[in-house]
Amino acid sequence: MDEELDLPEMCAVAEKVVDGVVPFFKANLGAPPVLTKARGDFATEADLHIERKMAVLLESMSGFDVLGEEYGGEPAETYWVVDPIDGTSNYAVGYPMCGILVALIHRGEPVVAVSAMPFLRQRYMAYKGGGLRINGHRVPRLSEPTGARTVGFGSIIARRDKLFPMEWRQRLLNKVGIKFPSMRIDGSVGVDLALTASGAFAGSVTFSPHSWDNAGGVLLIREAGGIATDVFGEPWHPGSHGVLAGTPRTHEQLLEIVQSLELPPAKQKEL
């Protein structure tokens, strides 16, 4: 446990804040878009309301600032990241694969995570060094599946994404699908990473560049005994684009697939 932070207490704060917004989240499934954002994304009034409430509660109860998807904020040594509705496109059409994500980042790494999927009746919670809990119950560390392995895959439609252009994603999709025929595309980074932490998915590939999408899931997977890096196998940090995650064997196989492709042009320029 971090000597400077009471991580169980911060986890309890995050859970209490999530408790405070779950009823509104559940009551507004199917809320229409009210705000169009860059790259064709949008937000509903539920996104805006939930983030406002969560930010006020987190800041007042912990003293740490919030960086959220809808209202922004600034990174600090210690700060919260919040996605009020992860999978907004799903939420807006009444598809239940969506959730509420909150994580505490301290000195560049996630140390507390709560990912709630109210319509699935599941809540995933972890703090650094404390293991993974689902619905309050400590779960065993991940083991390698003995049968078919399911892998979650992020969006294949890239709207002007320079790092992961649509053509590159589709080549990766094809190779991952051949290796893992029971692949799933759920439309929610938070759901994919949580299911990977639980072992329902053996692994996942996501492309989001946003810490509020990725940070909590990275910690959940690590505390479950899995591996979570960026898509290219480099250490994940709040500025990373995407997550490659899974059991050690599945992560290794997914990384081999990524490495078998020519790097996207933007990544080549970085090297």
C-alpha cells in the first residue's frame, strides 16, 4: 500500500460516489444526445449530470481534483479520472453494455479503481496491492483458460485517428479474429477491461487515448494477476493510447499479432 495514501479509504470514497449516481444512470438509459463533440462523439444529459455530481463529491470527500471526459481538468500528482458513462453510444440506444468508471491516479499510475456496470449488476473494485473484488467479493487471481478463449476488441471505425487508422485496426481485427474466433466487440472500453480482469475475456485490445477510459481497467487487470500494457507492449501510463491486456499467455499472443503487422505510420514517425 502507498504510504502517503489510505487506498482502502479512497476506494470507499469512490464506491460511495458511484452509489450516489447509479439510480440516475439506470433511470436514464436511452437518453438522446444533447452535445456533439469532436470526431463524431456525443454526450447525453445523463453524462453531463453524472460527471458534475461525481466531481463535486470526489473533490469534497477526498480533496483531490477531477479530470473528467465531459468537463476536463488537469493532471496532478494525485487526481481522479472519471468517465460518467463509458459506452455512451450503447447507453443512448438502450444497449446495456455501458458503465461508470472512476480511478485515482497517483504519481502516474492508477492506484484505485471502481468500474460499475449497473445493468449487468456488476461492480469491479481494486486498489493497488489489494487484489480484485467483484460485487464486494475477493476473486481468485486469473488462470489460463483451458478451452476456447474470448477476446474483446475495440472500435473498428476510426474517425481521423492518426495513431490507429481504420485500415490498420481492420488488419489487426482480422488476425485477432483468426486466432480467437469467439472475439467480441462490445463498444465499451470499461466493460472489455473489466471482463478481462474477471476472466470472462482472456484478453482485450482497446484504442482509446483517454486515461478515464483506460486507467481503472488497467489496475483491475493488474490486481487480478493479468498484464496490461499499451497496444505495442510498452508500459501503460496516463498518456498512453490504447490497452493490450489479458492473461500472460493471451497478452503474449496478442502482442505477437500486433508485432506481425507493419506499425501504423504515426507510430513509425515516433521511432
